Amino acid sequence: MGEFYVEGAGARSAIDRWITNDVSKLYPGRALYSPVCNARGGIVDDVIVYELSAEQYLIVVNAGNIEKDFSWFQKHAHGTAKLRNASSETALLAVQGPKSPDVIRALFDVDLSKLSYYHFTKLNSPFGELLLAQTGYTGETGFELLCAYDQAAPLWKRLFERGKPFGLKPIGFGARDTLRLEARYLLYGRDMTTKTSPLEAGLGWTIGWDKPDFIGKKALLKEREAGVQRRLVGFELKDRGIAREGAKIFANGREVGQVTSGTFSPTLKKSIGLGYVSQKRTRVGQALALDIRSRLVPAEVVKTPFYSGRDKDTKKSKNREA
């Protein structure tokens, strides 16, 4: 991931203009998920903002967007806010799953009962000062650890020493991508781009409509009034096959959209995916057909998230806390 620090008396107001969500929800120890939009309402990136203090914030961005995002924030950094790119000196490790609290408690002296979802705390440790956040990109109960880059390897080693009794294992991007899709967590570059809006992507809950202004607000207000022409939906296949990015979606013999993400869900034992379809084809139960290797495979629009480990572990119903 990429890590930017925003500091100074104008930091809060600058971030409030950059992101669609409402910075007034933040306080020290609180994190906030939000898209960042351009003037046309297209999504530049999706980020998490952490309030460290009233005049110091951390923005975590997608790794593939570090240079683009930093340039974009610099371009729009009006006023007294100071922006610093700490990506090359910062590492992030994600400890995810139902037993993740046990692993964290085995490693650190911390009361996790006081650390709720989308909140964080600072820890003094043998690995220097760490930021421990109850966040993640898997749909499971989990934590993310931000540390100095040169401490990542020793911290990784200690995590696996202490995590061995709990079955801690390393996972790669393939497993992470399956988990995030089951939880309907969107992936930038596939499910959202500068050509999609938060309203189309089902992220209307991240828009602070009552804020005086933010970049893209005029375009999004206009889109909300007119109504979206397409929307991102979840679907499951009714026959063998795996929907891949770019596959065409049909309804009643007519092309109505395109797949953005798809995989075989090992949890649900079925093929699932996300795709944009015309607004009138978005109801749950809508019959679809996907072009997979020149074969039309029947599918159906279903309710999402497909699966939520967080709901199972914590009895919470929210996909991502606003």
C-alpha cells in the first residue's frame, strides 16, 4: 500500500475536500473509508484516512496508485496543509481471520476489547512505534499493522512464531482476491475506475451530501437527480464456468453489461462475480447469461455480500463502516 501524511492547520479541511466521505466523522483513533473523485465524479482511488491528531492524518492508498494519487493530492493541496509521501519507509502487514485477535494478543500487550472496527491505536513495541488498526480487505475479523519498513521482516518472523499455535499462515494475492470478492469489497482498476462513479459502484453511503463542497460533488448531485444508468451487481453462475474480467453480460439475448471481477468461491462452492449492468437489470433474481469462452452460461443477480466472515464473527451487518 501507499502511505501519505497530511499535516498542518489546514489538513482536515484539505482532506474533506479531497474525499467524498465526511471528515467530521473522524477523531483521534478513528479511521474512515472513502472514494476520491475527480470533477466528473469518476473514482480516482479508494482510500482509508486515519486521524492521528487534529493536525495530522494518514491516508493509505492503493499501491498501484501511489505516484498518481500523490500528484493528484499535491495538485489540490490548497491552503496550509503539508503532504508527505512515506510509502518507501512504511510497511503494512495484515493479520486476518477469526483467530487474528488471539495472534495479536500473543504478540502485544493490548486490550482489543477497546479497539472496535475502523479504529486504531499506537503501540510501543520492540519493533518501534506501530499503528494497529482493526481494518482489512478480506471480509473477516482482522487487523492491519503499519511499521517502519526495516522492521517488517523481524515483525513478520515474530508474528509467525507467536501465531503458529493458532494456525497462522501466509497468503498471496490470489487468496486475498477471492476473500475480498466474497465480501464484495471492490478492487480499484476493475470494479471502480475514473469511468465509474460511487453511485454506480454502490458506494453512495460514502458520500457526504451535506458537506459544503468536495471535488466531484456537482457531478454526483446531477447524477443522483437524473438517476444512474447502470449499477454494479453481484451474480452467481448456474452452470460450470468462471466469469473473468471483461466477459460480456446478456439478458434476453441482448448485451446489458460487462463483468469486472469473477472467481470460484471456495467458501460457497460456486462461481461468483461482479459486473455493471443496465439499471433495469439489477433486481435480485434477474436472469443473466455470461459469454465465457464463446459459450453463454446462465447466471442470476444475487444479494451481496456473497459471504461475510465479519458478520459471522461479530454479528455485525455492515459491509464496511462509513
